[in-house]
Amino acid sequence: MTNYSKIQAMAKKLPENPDFEKSLKELESLVDKMEQGDLSLEDSLSHFERGVQLSRACQQALKSAEQKVAILTNKDGQENTTPFDSESA
């Protein structure tokens, strides 16, 4: 099985709710491989395609988390938020 076939198989197996950390780690790995410049054009395109899918999945996971936080901080129809102070964290 060629690298291209492996990447295509992985792309088809992307779960609906992928684990954010695993997706991000895989995305970082793909970027590292592509930056080395040792891949063929076909493999580079496959890695890029998979990277786009992972990037979208990560963006969706972050958006979902952001929406959950907004819901949790919404009390009686009004946002109950406080500014984040990195020095007290």
C-alpha cells in the first residue's frame, strides 16, 4: 500500500467527533513531514488533503467548545462572564 493509499484511507475514516488532541498531533506530524521536502508530489497532495480535513475538524471542535462555554456562562438570559486574568491562573 502506497503512502497515498494510506492517506486516502485515513481521510475516509475521519470520525464525526474526532479527538481534538489526536487530530492536532496528526496535523503537526503531517506538517513536519511536508516541511522536510522528501515527499513526492502525490504524497504531498495527499498529506495536504488530510491536513485540511484535520484542520477543519479541529476548528469545529474549538467552535463547539466555545459554544459550550458560552452556554455554561449564560445565566438567566444574560452572560455571566468575567475577564480572564492570566496572572491569577
